[in-house]
Amino acid sequence: MRENLVSALIGLVFLGSAAIGRPLIYQLARAGLARKSPDEVAAFEAKRDTPCFRRVMTIMTLVWGIGLLASSALACTLVFVLSIHDYMLVSPFVGYGSMGALALWTVWYRRLAQRRAVR
């Protein structure tokens, strides 16, 4: 259950960062781009103050925060509802499934946002 509480705490950090107007997804994306190319970082930072870009970053941060909290809540509930054996069987599907779903949603939403920005 400890891992689920850590995931819940990370989810709260995501939500808190969105609430104070500094979406964590922006910081994580920027850090990833910094490892690739300074030109990509510069292009990314140039978009930082546009309302559309800020909205996309905030929505992504909120979805990840809510998703991590929901996954943690489900896993914690299953700890009390299922036997240890059954929980050990189901737990990886909940954890990896929710992370996979969030990652797939992020890819989809990023593409959608890019298509809207081109219009």
C-alpha cells in the first residue's frame, strides 16, 4: 500500500502545481527536451506564455493528478476488499494499466492540441 500512497502524494503535487499556475507537466517536458536539443527547448519556451499552450499544460497536469489519485484510491480500496493473493494478481493491472492509459491519453491529447494550434 506504501507505493499507492506515494502515487497519491505525487498526484497531489501535480494538482497543487496546477493550482498555483506552474503546471508540473511543463517542467517535466522542458527537462526532457533539455536533454535533446537547445533549439527544441527554445521553441518550447517561446510558447510558454500563450494562453492555448498554458491551458494544454494545465489540463495535462490536472488529468495526471486526478489519474494518479484515482489509481491510488482504487488500489487502496482493493487492498481491503480482496484477499492478498487476489490483490497481488490484480495490482499490476491497476498500476500499469492506469499509467499506460495516462500515457496514451497524453499522446492523444498532445496531438489533438497540436492540430488545433495549426488551424
